[in-house]
Amino acid sequence: MRNLGNLLVHLFNRQGRMDRIFPSSVHDRCLYCEEEIRDSTSYQSFRVCPYCRFHYSLSARQRIQLLADRKSFRETHKYLNSVAPITFSQRGSYRNLVSKDQNRTGLTEATVTGTCRIDGVRTMLVVLDFGFMGGSMGSVVGEKIALGLEEAARQELPLVAVVTGGGARIQEGVLSLMQMAKTVTAASRFKEKGLPFVVVLANPSTGQAYASFANLADVILAEPGSLIGLSPLRALRELSATPLPLDAHTAESHLEHGLLDNVVDRESLKVRLAVLLRLLTGEKLGKGEFRPPPRTRPALGADPEVWEAASVTRHGDRPSATYYIRNVLTQFFELHGDRLSGDDGTIVTGVGYLYDLPVAVVGQQRPYSLDGAKYHVNPDGLRKAQRLIKLAARFRLPVISYIDTQGADPGLEAEEHGMGNAIATTLSQLLEAPVPIIAAIIGEGGNEGALSLGISDRTIMQQYAVFSPITLNRAPGGPFIDPEVDREAAEALMLTARDCLELGIIDAIVPEPADGVQNDPREGAAVLKAEIYRRLKEVSKASRSKLLGERYKKFRQMGETSAYSQEAMDREVELLLRITAGTRRTAQSTRNNRKRAPEKTPEAPAIPLEVD
């Protein structure tokens, strides 16, 4: 039903006459689910059906009214007009068409720009209006968008663009096409300023706007059910040899394929935009919402045995990265996708507040129910992490990484998608990121997959977590079958938090509740949160050059002789000496025993006596 409705909207939207199918009068029943909506607050205030959540179209003025704080919007370049449009429309004079839409909508063109406040955050707002010639990109539209980007850069304001329509203004010929280059030029110059650029795609968002400035945004959001893509849905249907999927060309499909950061309901859009803008501009959380971490640290219990730690870390109830992210951060905004082809669930990324500090977070996510399942890192997930690292570097956000994986995906498909390249590139980006980085090993740290997020200024490790050069239950010769062999391998690999601390691989051990954090996840999350904050405050004091220098030095010296490695070698030498001394004593004792024992001599032959 939703797909048919979207198609109907799209066909009428293409003609730029949405008001004919959705007049300004209030509907008694939803055009999708046919439920009564006339008296619904959601419909009256937001034009959203409270039952099926279908989002009806809005004009640019209505969208500004919903997003901007009351009386805060100040329009810019309101009366900008085209002075000499090309006129070759078969339906009459282009000037007449523009004049009719101006009279009907009260706008001079298909976009409105201006400054405003979004929940107190001063912002430049650019809104395309589908009701004006389908929101098509003519010369004036391209100029107003470019001017909005330039004005935001001049005033050092974040920019939010709401796109509806955005196809070609065919009446202006190739000049319409060139507006893509114009807006991309302005958007690229704006991003050089290091200011947040957020785009909201509404129904429909197709054509030139979608394929130009809209896809250069730092964060791309969309309203539910919106038609999104370069080509019109009709063209896709005509060119496809098989029927299209029901959700083809929708916001939900784009989210699944990693092309959007999130789909946000219109009722919560303003609040979510405000949170996102505050995080990306580095604004600290208000004093009333900030509670400092406790000064005292819980005592560290007895160190677990290697096999005990390996067993606990695979417990099905052990908290995952998502659990810690939700309980460690406040106002968390999840960001999806690699902007290429997918949204791999093995990696979770987003931004949020750690106490009062805005941070970026990336976590390796294990399945919610293990049941013997494998959980590996995939190339798509690491490219998703790379997006987060770039975003953090761009907006000077500290990075927190949660490590919990059996390792890199060993399958052929992962290899063909560039597993090695994805790991190497992620490591390089972490090494060069000019922001503080804290890594927390919260579960199983398996081989290269775990290390892919392990480059950091401070690395902490939960008490029962493990870190290994190979995945348990797997050896170079193939998978282990005998669990006793698995136990022997674990004991031989120096896996535990204590081992990693003494080897200099980690900087601190985070205490867990007795027998593992799965017995008290809330307490474990609180302890981990406080430890991450302490470590982050330590490294945040360093300058950028010192931070990068110390990070380089830390990993450049990995494997060199340390106090612990020297001690280990001394113990080994001492053991060898004891063995040698014991062998010598045994040999000497044997010789002494031989001396004390009576010697047995062979009988002498009989000698004849000479008689005189």
C-alpha cells in the first residue's frame, strides 16, 4: 500500500502539481491506510499519519516553521530572479509558467534560504519546494543554494538543507545541468571551513540536487518512505527486466544499502537535528545534564586464569558494543552505511556525549545471541568505520572504539571485497587522526580484525577480556576439534588483560563484577564509562603534534625490549640454568656413586709355576 502511494505521489510530483492530488484542505482519512486522521495531533501539526506514519508533502514555508525556532528565521536573497530565461517550452512561455507558480506558492523560486535557530543552534537553512515547478534546479535555484553555502561559510554557521524535488529545469536547457557543478563547487568550498553540513531528503529527492550538493553532506538523513535516487522510478521500472522490489528507490532501501546515515521521523526531526549540530560543532553538554564520574575506582579482583577468561568472554549474556554505547553515551545519534554499497552490522558507528564531552564512537558488534555463531569483521564494516574516523577528524571529536570480534572474516567474499586493504587503511587513518583515541577491549580481541580498531592513545581492557594473535578454536593448520587442544593454545598465547598490561600492549585493566560483567552489566558499564572518561581527559591535554608524536612512538616501539620482556627472558634463563645445574648435579652424583661401588674384575688366567 505504501509503495503504491509513493508511486502515485511520484507521478504527480513529476508534473509539479502536488497541490492537485494533496490540496491544502485537511483530509478526513489517510490516503494510505484510510484511518481517520482529521483530529490527530500528528497530522494537524506535522502532516504525518499517526497510524501508518505516512509523511504528507509540505511547502518550504511549512518546513521552515517546523524546524526553525519561533521568529528566528531571517530569509536571504528573497527576490533573486532570472533576468533572461531560455524559452522553448512546448506548453507556453517559461516566464508564464514561473509567474503562475510564483502567484500560487508566494515564492519567487523553488528554494528558500535564510538563517535561523534550530532549538537554539544558529544555522543556515536551505529548503527546496517541490510545489514550485517540482523543485527543479534552475539557474536561480542553483545560485541561491550557492549563495546560502557561501553565506554560511562567511558567518561560520552549520548548514541544513532540505531537498524535495531537485530534478532538471528542462526549460533552461544545459544551464540547468550546470547548476550541479555550481552547487558542488560551493559545497566543497564550504566544507573546507570545517563546518557541519547536514542534508534531509524528503519525498521525492531525485535528479540533479540528489546527485550534486546533497550527496556531499557530512550527514545525510531522510524522511520515512521518501522516494530517493538519481533516476525517476518510472525509468527504473521501464529498464528493469524483472519487477522492482517493493521498497525500491525508497529511504529505507537506501539506508539498507549504506547510502544514508539515518531515517528520521518528521516529528522528531528538529530535536535530532539540534543534537547532531551540537555534537558536530563541539558544543559541550549543559551543566544541568552533566554528572562527573566518581573519583574512586573499584578494586581489581583476582586475575582470572587464561581459559576462564576465554570462556567468560564468550558468554552469551556478555554485553555487546551496542549495550555499552547506549549506556555509556547520552544523546547518541547512530550513523549508518559506508556511502558505497552497504551498512554492515558488524560495525556500529555514531556520535554522542560522554558525560559532557561530544565524542565519536565505533564498535565491533557481536550477535545478540551467540549460540556458537561466528562474529567477524567485514570490509564493508571497516569502511563504515573509516567514514566515522574522517568525520571525527573533520570536527575534532575524540574517538572511542570498542573491540569485540573473533577476527577478520576469513571467507573468499571478504577477500574479494578487499579485507586486507580495509584493515590497513583503517589502521592508517587511526594512526593519523589528529584527535584523541581511546580503545576499549570489551570481549574477544581476535587477530587482525581486533587490531583494526586498536590503534589508540590509550588502550584499556576489561578484566575478563582476551587478546590473541589467532582466533580461538582456530590454528594455522585448521580449526581445533579437541577442546583440550584449544585450552592448551589459549594458555600458550598470553591472552589475558594482565598479560597484555605487562607486555605494554594496554594501559589499564578495567575491573569487572565477580565472574564477569554479564552478572551485572549496568555496574560494568558504569565502571567502563568512568575509566574511558579518565583516560580521555589525560590525552586531551596534549597538543595535536604531541598527540600524534606519542602515538607514533607507542606503536613504533611495540615488540622492543621492555621491563616485562626482560623479566620474562631472565626467568627463562634462570629456568634453563636450573635445568642445566640439575643435570650437572645428577651427572656428578652418578659419577660419585660409581666410585663408591666395588669394582668387579675379570678372573685372571691360571699361570703355571716353575719348580726348581
